[in-house]
Amino acid sequence: MTRGSRLAVWGDPIAHSRSPALHAAAYAVLGLEWSYERLRVAEAAFAETVASLDDTWRGLSLTMPLKEEAFRVAESHDRHAELTGVVNTLLLGERIAGFNTDVGGIVDALVEHGVHEVENVRLLGAGATAASALVAMADLGARRVEVRARRPERAEHLRALAARLDLDLSVTAFAAPAGQTDLTIASLPGGTVLPEDVVAPLARTGGALFDVAYAPWPSALAAAWGEAPAISGLGMLLHQAVRQIRIFLHADPAALLPDEPAVLSAMRAAL
């Protein structure tokens, strides 16, 4: 059973987060008298800070670098959290439940732009977001994924995950020769600038670009992508938040909100 009406987004740093505006817009449409705060919490202090919360708290949204710590604190995990080893949503109560709504957020954002299925995908980056992107691609029916990383050895966890998802995964450096692919997903930190001689062949062969970065937009990668569509990560931010609110209200990321189209419209206007 959930409890309380207090919620928040935690991270370090956290001042840039747009989550309070998104959640406030949704709660207003839903008629919920919930509060949603923003708090800077260091990774080392995370578990202790969660343990200090009282019954007035309902749940938490987590951003970097707290997603792995949130996974460890959670006493249960949804399928996406269990696969990726990261949690971006905690539902508080007698037991702490952990969810990863980033996976569904990526899927929903791509479907919104007409990408309903994929077969061959290129994934740039090998961090926590890359794991969520890999699971999202499996959910969209991908068969082959090529991971490109600055340090390919950091992608070993993705190899193990791909095996569980029955994906054919290859790992290479950014500058390796590039074959044609349907979709490129960039899971690189915001502000990353790749050399022009690296970007040019990736843009030429990479199909549409989905860049999880959204501030500033266009990202350096999107600006260099050429004529193929470049999709901002704002859609992922929006749709993962919708799934979080479903969890906070129904304890289920798939259970639709009352009048969800109106909720989505209000949240989109708040971006």
C-alpha cells in the first residue's frame, strides 16, 4: 500500500531538472493535492536519506548518479529494472518497489514519431542509459544492435544483456567503418561533441537519430545529422514521467491515467 502525498526528484546535480514542472502540470489535471520537490542528494548519502523518509512520502524520481543505488535500495523490481540493473522510480510503502520507466519512455517517444518497429540499430555510448535503450530496442523488435563506445571494453555489461534479450550485438569504436542501419540512438551525456570525421559517416549511414540529450537542442550530433530526422530526448523525458505518475497513482506503469490525453497535453505544454 502506498502512502502520503509528498514526492520528489533526486539527483546530483538536480537544479536543471524539468520534472517538477511536468509532475505539477499532471497533478493539476488529475486533481491531486500532491507536492513534488527537487532535492540534491549525493550518491553516498542515498540509502540513508531514503531510510529517513516518513509516511508523508509516496515516491521518488531518480536521475544520475542515483539509479544504480536506487536499484540496490528497492525490495522489488519491474522487468525493465531487473534487466537493466537501474531504477529511476521508487514507490514507497511497506515495501520499496523499483521501476525503470526510461525503457518505456524511449519506446513511447519513438512510436510517437512513427517508429513502431526496428531491425538494425546503432547505439552510441555504453552507460546506464544505453542499457535502457538496448531493452527498448528489443521491445521494438530489433534483431541486431551495433554499440559504439569511446572505450569498447566498457560495453561488456551490454553483451550480457543482449544475450538475455536474444539480440545479435557487436561492439566497436566510434571511428570504425560504418555500415547502413535503420536507427541511431545516442545515449551520450549532454554536451558531448564527437569529431567531424567520426560524425559524418555515422550520419550518412545511420538512418533517423534519437538523441536522449535535449538541452541545448539541437545537440551537436543532431545539428550535424543532415537530412535524416533527428528526434530530441524531450519525448523520452515526457513519456517516462507519464509512466512514473501511473506508478505513483496505480502502482503500475501500464495502467492508464484518468483522461490521459489531457494529462499528456498539459505536461507537454510545461516542457
